[in-house]
Amino acid sequence: MTRRRWFTVAVVASVAVTACAGSDDDADDPGGLTDADPGDCITVDMAVSSEKIALLTELAEEFNDSDEAEIEEGCVFVRPYSKASGGAAQLIVDGWPNPEANGTRPVIWSPAASGWAGIVNERAGTELAPPGTPFMLTPLVIALPQPMAEALGWPDTPIGFADIVELANDPEGWASLGHPEWGPFRLGKTNPNYSTSGLNFTIAEYYAATGKTRGLTTEDLNRPEVIEFATNVESAVVHYGDITMTFLNNWFATDVRGTSLTYASAVAVEEKSVIDYNLGNPDGVLAAGETPREPRVPLVAIYPSEGTLFSDNPFIILDTEWVTPEQKVAAAAFEEYVQRPENQAKVLEFGFRPNNPNVPLADPVSAANGVDPNEPRAELEVPSPEVLVRILDAWAEQRKEARVLLVLDISGSMGELATDSDTKLDLAKEAAVSALDQFKDADEVGLWVFSTDLGGDDPNYREAVPVAPIGENGADLEREILAQFPTNGTPLYDVTSKSYAAMLETYDPEKINAVVFLTDGVNDDGNLGDDDDQFDDLIAQLQSGSEGASSRPVRVFTISYGDGADVVTLRAIAQATSAAHYDASNPATIQQVFTAVISNF
Amino acid sequence: MILKRLGALALAVILIGGAWIIRDRVIDDNGGSSDDDPPRADREIVCVSDLGEACNAVAEALEIEIEIEDAATTLDALAALEDPSEAPIWITIDPFPAMVDNLREIGRLPALAHTETHVASSPIALVALVDRASALTAACGNPLNWQCVGDAAGSSWEEIGGDASWRDVRPAFAPIDSAIGLLGVADAVSGYFGSRQITTNDLAFTRWASDLAEAVLTSSRPTVSAIATIQTRSSALDIAVGAKAELSATAVDRFALQYADPMIRADVVVVVPEGASTPSGLTDELAQFLEARGWDSPVTEPNPLPQASEMFAIREAWKGFL
């Protein structure tokens, strides 16, 4: 490069930095650049699947500060943020309503796999998501703790979906392979309506049911033996959820306590997640001050012998009414940037496989991290959009049924205004009623409300609707939810313990058993003196019921609502039952949070 | 003394004049310029997507704009262009310039006068993992018999002596609207006939090509290059057809290259419309980049490609099969 060229680069870069100031403020934010100020630049918001947010944030920051962000139309400022692929797909079809809660309307959409674009276009009846160029790859694998993989014959014996399904359906579970101490086979699988791993595993499940590796049809999905096969696979599921990180974080947390082998036997994840886990960073995002710690029991990636599907991470510039021609040009500049060999090398650093053949596959995609760069040997064909949509419909019918107790805080603080006209309780009631539609008729759902001085046998809670199939009690649930009003204190520990115990007592091994616990406060039962003991007893109670080969897991999914909730306690409660905590500190997001919580069922 | 001074003056004039000439003719031609301004194009420059990486690199090095688009898109635009003075400089692959001429002749539009500079060349090859390539050679010979390859496509590898676990033989080409995509299919077609003389309305050929296309549909269809796809995702397809140079130097241990007879080439050309001139250094930069990426120097021997008019027939027939 000539001296003059260097000078030009320096000048343009300095102009770009000045014009696009703001990105440095967010340099440490691993969750994206949603709050970064783009100044006068052309803003390119980018919705990306959660597993690659750290990579895209880094690339966007570098791009925004580079002279590549200077185009004829002006400077470009890219703002990636994390959005589950399936959630974004439905929002695009719906015209992306309520950006305050759902995230800004994206110009670029990068779901984990191209199949989502087909689903969007099929549902919308028009091409809102044109074909996008893949910019990195990672195959779907079945992650197993190494001892369990070895019990199945790894690494010498090829393992397929059929082997996993056979074990999942064996009433003896791991005892059939000489390991009764591991209990039944427990499958971790995300909800295919939201997560690409969940979608891809479900596709593979139907292929395994038909014996095909391509050409799956809607007629195949309707065959009785295929329905029975899929229903049996789903019966082994621990719970669902919108992102695989929930499973990986729970696995990692139980690994610390030495109980990971009884939390889950296998989880359908992307290869990249196995690498992250084994490097001690299970969710792929290192928060400030977080130090990676290698797990006691590493995971290994099983590449199913029947073939698998790839997440190809397409870079899709949307063709929707909210995307301007100027933004499309700006988005194309960023797309060109991420395809460059030096940036494709960065893709590899984050555990993905580069899509540029000039960047050879190397560490960390290596045996040392539980993965095999020479795999997979075969692929399953991505079904047509019509079949993909039908798979999602079929799954909704065949998924594992749930028994869920909704526990709703109606303490006095829920009466605080969240908007100009609605209280926190108003918004929570509306969200809870909407969420009821996500259950299927056979799911059993009940409602408790809690506060202090409620009268009755136990003044701390009231059973508003007993747990029963929602096909029968749906109207009662809706009426009771809407009838609630704010009252007194927040006996958080006591009611968590009692709701958990009630669900444990009526535990149904054929279903996902769970409590969904929403509160906006801290424990406040009128007796501060016993709070520490109460908390310790509660966590011990939850852990003892959730761990071990013969455990009867009742998951307690917690929602911290508003900015006064005791987030630390609610996280601990969720973690003690290997469930998940959800943050609705902004009450405007409660609808989305409820949707995410119910995706576990 | 006066004569001596006049002689010195004349020498000085010659030296200064010579310096100016050298500066104008030599330095500028090598990419520099008297004002240090970047070289400028007096026409739009368009480049086929197959060479997108090379063209982007050249654009960055010379600080010029180069538009990247599929060969078929530029072909259609040039075929219908009313005003020849609007024709862009086109970085493309043979025989696309001849195809433009052919289409304009059919459309009774005047030919676009131009010059062509050959920049680089690479034979069309079939790339497969080493074990699959061995099985293919054993079954279909060396050079490969495309009729045999087409017959094997879609059937089990085991049937041609491969391993049953490899399942079906899945060939793949780049998209047909790309230059190398069309050349790949043309390679298969001329290979079927064994020469550049082809007949696309031959019934047996139509059946064979239709079966090949159906087998291609079972591969994950590459968005740009089949050879790039097989390198990054070898489980997606078995036989990638494209330019030999598309196989990265780092991948030669895993993959084998095979060729068909006749061996056709992808010849990179810079097409400059009459009255236009290329930015200085463009051809050299492009040639250097392509050489570094494994392209060969331009080959002067005739390229045994089907005629330009037959290339259209191949394109349309292939689109119909897909």
C-alpha cells in the first residue's frame, strides 16, 4: 500500500470514528449494540440468533470504526442484538409489532439456518426474506457427557438418531447399558418454534421415523407409525425452551455440584456450543469478570450416523416495508466485510466453521474440545417450506404434555403503575391470559395467587384454579387471572416451597412438571428474622427433589418482574431445580417473557 | 564555446523532455499518476460474481468502484442495450462476450465493438473427497466419462464400487446464472457427446440430462461455488464441478481433481467497449490476484467450448430440468 493510501485510510477512518461515535461506549456489552448511538449514520439494526451475538457484536464494532463503514450514501452503523430465530421469524411475518418490547425492526436478519427464511416466506405468502449468503457454519450434534457417550460405544461405534430414540424409549433407561445410577434417559431439546437446534432435531426425528434421509413429505408426517415414533421421542424430553443455553447453563451448574449426569443425558445443540461448554463458557458469552472453568465431565459431539443438518447462518437483508433502499446498500457493505478472510478467521475463533474455503478448519474445532472436524459424513435434506411449516404444526400436537402451576404475585406493589394507565398486575394478567393459548388442550394447568393475609386455610396463598387439563379449565383460568387485584405482602419463600411441594406430591412422570413463579418483590412475610434459614431450607428442598437417578424433577421457572424483584433469589430458585430464570425488569416486556417461559412446555 | 553551450542546452532539453515522457508513459502505466490521484474509469466496471473476491480486491487496491453481478444478469442487460456508449467494462469469463454478440444479432441490434484481454485461465474440474474420487475414476475412467458420471448420479456409491455409507452419488454445479455454473454444465454436456458438437434435442441426451439434474437437486445447492461448498461442507455434496482454481491450496490433501474429455476452460477476460479505457493497473492487479489464488496464465489454444448459441440452449434446457 502506498504512503498516500495509508494517509487516505487514516483520514477516512478518523472521519468514520468521529461521525459514528458511540460504539466504544458499548464495547464491553456482550449482548449487542442496541443502545449504541448511531449519530447521523445510516442505522442497520441486525437481529441475530443468540449463539453468535458475541461474534457479531465484535465484528460490528470493528466495522463501525473502520473506513469500510463509509459508503457513498454516508456512514453506516450496524447494531446487532440477540433474537431467537423462530421468534424473529414470526415477528417478521407479523410486521414486527411493538419494537419497544420486541427489539428494533431489523434490516438484516441472521437466523441460525436458512430454513427459517423459507418458513417466513411460506407463512407470509410473499418473499419477505430473500435468500441470504451463509457466512459461517455449524452442524447440529447430539451432545452427551463423555461417560454416557462411551457407554453407547463412542468413539468406535457410529451412533445415530435411532440409537438415541431406542434408549429414550427403553423403560430401563441407562440400566439397560449397565448404568442404573444414571436413571432414565433424559433428552434436552429446545422448542422448534423458537430454536434452530430444536427445529433441526425435530426434522431429524421425522426422518428417523420414516427411514428417509431426503424427500420428507407432508404425507409422511401423517402416517400413524411416524406420529407414534415422534411422540415416543418427545416423551423423553426434560423440558423445552427457546434457547439451548438454558440446558448448557444448567448442565454446567449441575457439573459444579457433580450431578450433571442426572440432569440430562443428551442435548441437541450446535457443534459450536459443545466447544464453548468444554472451554468453560457454556453460553458462549463471557460476562465482565467471568473466568472460564473447564467442566469436570466434558461433553462430546455425536454426529448422527444417518446424517445431520447444518446451521448455515445466512445473512438476510430483509425485503420488508420498514427497510429503505439506503439501508439495503449499507447492509450489503457489512455483509461484504464479514465475508473477508480475516473476519472468517474470527468466525473460527468463536467455534464456528468458516464459510470461506481459504480459511482452513482448525482449532478450536478439534478433538481436544470434544468435536471432530472430519464429521459429519452425511447430511439430511432440508425439507421444503411447506413441510417445515407442517412439522411445526405436527410437533405442537406430539410434544410432551405439561403439568404447570402458575403462581402469581398479587402483593400491594403489583398495583404500581407500569404505564400511564396500567398497573404491573394489569400487564401481568394480560400476558398470562395470552400465554394460555400456547398450551394444548391436554396440558394440565392450575393457578395459585399469593400475598399475605388472604384468609382461608393458608393466608399466604389461594388455589384459584386446581391443576387440570386446560381444555376443561381454560375459561376458569382466564376468569380467575383477570379477577385478581393487588393486596398485601410477598411471602416468596413460603409459597415457592408450598407450590413446589404440591406439584411434587402429584408428580406425573409422563409429563413436564413445572411451577411458573412470577413476583415483583423480595420475601416479605412479616418476619425478617427467619429469612436466611427459610431461604437455605428452600434451596435444599428444591435441590434434593431435583437431583439423582430417581429424581422426580419439578422445574421452577421464575420471572422477576419490575425493578424491585429479588433477582438473585429467583435465579437461585430456578437453578436449584435446573430450570431457568427470566428477567422482565421492564414491565413492557412481560408478554414476550411469558411467551419465552411457556416455550419450555 | 557557443556551440558547446548550445550542445549542453540541447542535452538538457532532451533530458527534461525524456523525463517527462518517462513519467507519463512508464510511471503512469505502472499504476502511479502524476498527481497521485487514484486511477479512474470512464465507464462503469462490472464483474461476474464468480470472480467477486478478486474484483473486490482489485477495487480496493485501485480505489475504484466495481459492480459485482451474475454473468447472466449482465448478459441480458448487454443483449438489450440500445446505446453502445453505455456498455460497461466487463470482467467476465469466455464465452459470455460471444454470447452477447449472438443475442444482439438475433435481436437485430448492432454489435458492441470491443477489445478483449485474456487475463487468466483454469480448467473445468470435478472435485471430490479422495476416496470418492478413486471410486469414480475406477468406474468412469481417467479422463472421466461424463456419460458414466451422469448415469451414476443419484444411484448408490456402492453400485459403482464405493462405500455403501456414502449413500447416493450427489453431483453439484454452481448456479446456472453464474459463468462457472454454465461452464460446468457445458462441460457435462460436451463430455456426454465427447466433443464440442452437441445436440440438445437428442432424446437419449434429454433423458440423461434430466436424470443428472434430478440427482443435482439432492445436493445442497451452492449459492455461489460448488467447489467452495464442498471444501467448507463436504457432507453437503459428493462431486463439485467448477474451475480448478477454486480448490484452495490448503484443501488439496483432502480432495482430488478430475477432468473430462474434452477439457474445457474458464478463461477470464476483460472486455473493454470501443472508446473506453481501463483504469491503469486493472488488468495487472487482476492477473496477480488470480495467479495467487491458483489461476493459470492465459492459454492461447482454442477452448473446446460449445458454440455461443448452444450455450443458450444448454442454459435454457438446464433451467427447465431444475
